[in-house]
Amino acid sequence: MAIGGWLDNKAGTKIPVQADGLFSLPLDSSDTDLAADRNLNYYIISYDKYGRVLNKVYIDPYTGYRLEADSYFIGKDSVTGKISGSTAIQYTSIDVNGISFPLEKVKNDRTFAIPAARIIKSASDTVYIHTYNSSKKELTTHKLTIPQETLTADNYTVNDAYITGNYTGDATAVNITINGQLYKNGSLSKGTFKFYVNDKKIKKNDAVLVQLYNGNTQVAQTKLTIAEAFQATTAPFNIGTDKYISATYQNADVASVSLVVDGTTYHGGTIKDSTVTFYALDKISSTDQHVSLLFYDNQNKLLAEQKVAIEKKSFTASANTFKLDDKNIIANYQNGAVTKVSLVVDGVTYIGGTIAKDTVTFYALDKIKSSNEKATMYFYNAQNKLLGQTNVAFEKRPFSVILTPFKLGDKNILVSYKNRNVAKVSLTVDGVVYNGGTIADGTISYYALDKIKADSKDVSMQFYDVNNQLLLQQALVITK
């Protein structure tokens, strides 16, 4: 190494540096009165053995200074250090591979910290520290030494026993910090490391750093990526009603699954949107069988093995009590895969309904008119096999009729009714019975112009169901 001077762009004397690192640089006779003119700029420049510039240091004519950069390594957030001596230096900055970055103010305690995260990316980067006065005029340049060691940590999953990874270069120790707490004594072996952490109970949001040392000097650091442990939930398989084993999972990408039944392995299944379905109707026939579902990643690494509970539960279904003016029958079912529903009302079969999440909704407003009717809902699987049935209960409401008063001279008696199905109606005038009338959608129109006279005294209507049972007899009011 050699040292030389430079005054206002005029090269000065070069002298070699002694073995102990000391040097004595004589000033030219023209330079001896530096203190008399503060407009002059004087630098000390260091060179390597090939004559290439290493550092260029500004010399304050009145007082000296010293810039001490802390050891830096890839993964450190900032280039840091301390400035002693002259207070002329007020700002610092770095340039990386010729690209300059913003100036940072020197702190009151004369330390500096220049952001470097995602700026200095490789040990092969060329980095210089620049210093500036209060007017942001550059004073000195210092080359930053970056250790050549590298450190890479494998992705860590919560509950893993070890943090592992790789390193290059000279290293003697690996440590970790968890939320600022230092732990030492990891193991190094031929470019790999591992650190036992089973007792540290690392959580997803913990801040964990892995640090590599050569002797007492830290030479590399990396932040640990932490993932939640893989979790899977497998639904019980019900013999006789289920066709598929179903499961859900989270915190990992599942690439394949297999099903093991009493030691026999089956490959297949469908994986979509963090759910798994596996056809098992032809594989499971007894609750005594041992069944497991295995989950693998895209490297064919086993993520988890889940036991599948085998059940043999009977299909059950129930329907809510139906009110005659309700629109829908609501039914719930368990222990079966329902794909089709029918409703039978007094022997008439209707196919339909909406099936969703163990619930059936069946429109029945136009199908059930009377609580005397019998209604049954039937449930089928995809093979059209009957799984079960349930009767529909009706809320008992009294049959009610509204007779509009009949004005002499009108043609028709008008009637509305509810809560029963009316199949037949008759009109009785002073003991004489007339059958007829038009029945439609809860209303009745009965032609009576030729039956009710001014002298008619006892007039009533009779209403009958499909079995010719009298539902109600009600008097009719006659007006003039």
C-alpha cells in the first residue's frame, strides 16, 4: 500500500506505508501554510499495490477526524459507524456499484446509520461510504469491506425441532436471536448448519435472525421465514350413506394424497381450494377397518397422516311443521348424501326441492290445501336409492269462511275460505237444497238469482271435503 497527497487537483508525494501500518507524508513547501487559506482542499489518498485508489480522505486544515465503520455483513439493515475528531462531517451516504443513495444526517452522538437493506445484496457489490459537510459538499470517500461468507436458512415450520440451512466461507459459530433474545451454540458441518429450537416454542409472528460468525466477528445474517404448521381435518366416513372421504387443510400446498385401508394404499383423490375428496365407497365396508389419509407436497414429502373415523349411522330426517299458508316445507337430514327429493301429498308425487348443506326446501303452497291431507317427503342418493323419509306435520287451524252478504237481485253469492280443501258446496233455501257453485283457489261463486227471493227466510251454505264430510254450515245474510 502507498499513501499520497492531493491539493486542489494537484498530485502530491506518494510514499509507502510501513509494515506496522504507519506512514509519514511530507508536505510540499507550497503546502505548509494550509491553515492560512480555508478555500484550499487537501486529501490523503491510499493506493493498493497496483496503484488503484482505495480511499480518499479529506483533511481539515484545523482539526483531524476519524471515520470508523462497524463491521458489515450481508443481511445487516444499515451501514453504521462513528466519526471522531472534526465536526465538519454532517452527512454520510453510500454508493453501491456506482449507484448513489440519499444522504443521511450524522447523529448528535457522531454516529451514523445508512440504510442498506435490499440495497447491498451481494458480497461482490462494490460499496463506498461518502462524507459531506453542512453544505452537502463531499469531503471523503471510504471503501466498505464486505465479508465473503454467505448464509441461507431453510424455510421453518412451526413445531419443527431444528432451524437448518447452508453457509459458505470461513465460519466458526452460528447463533440465533428470537425477538431480540440471543441463543448460541448451533452446529456447523461442511457448509450446513442446524440449531435445536424445539424448546424455544417459535411462533409464526416471532422475529428470528440466524447469525454466522468467524471468531468474534459476525460475517452474515439472515431472517428466518416462518410458516404455520400444516393442519388437516378429515370428516368421519359413514358406511352406507357416504361415497367419498372428505378433508380440508391449510398452511401448505398439497400436491397429492393417498388412502391407506388396512395396509393397502390407494392413490387418487381430488384436490381443489384446500379441500380433498377421495372415493371410498368400494374400499371401506366395516367400522373395524383402519383407514388413514396421507397428504404430500410437490416434492412428495409427507405433510401429515390423518386417521379417518369410520361410522355406521342411520339416515335421519325431519320436517318443520307446515302451516297451510306457508310457501315451503323445510326439512333437515343427517348421515347421507342426498341428491334428489320427492313430496307425496295424498298419493300425488311431486319431484323438486332445493338441496343445500343437509337442508331441503320444497315449495308446497300450491300442493297442500288442508291439514287433513297426508304429506311425506322422500330422500334419495345419486344412485336413486331411497335413504329415508319423513312425514310432514301440519299446524291445525280451524276452517274459516267469509260469506259476502247477498243483496236481492245479485246473481252470485261470493265466498272465500281457508285452512281446508273444499271439494263440494251446497245452498239451502227454506229447506230446499241446491248443489253447484264454482270452486277455485280458496274462493266460491254460487249462482243464486233464481233461488233466493224476497220472501226467503232461512238461507245457508254447506261446505264439504273430498270425502263428502261436512266441514261447515253457515247462514247467509240477505239484504235489500
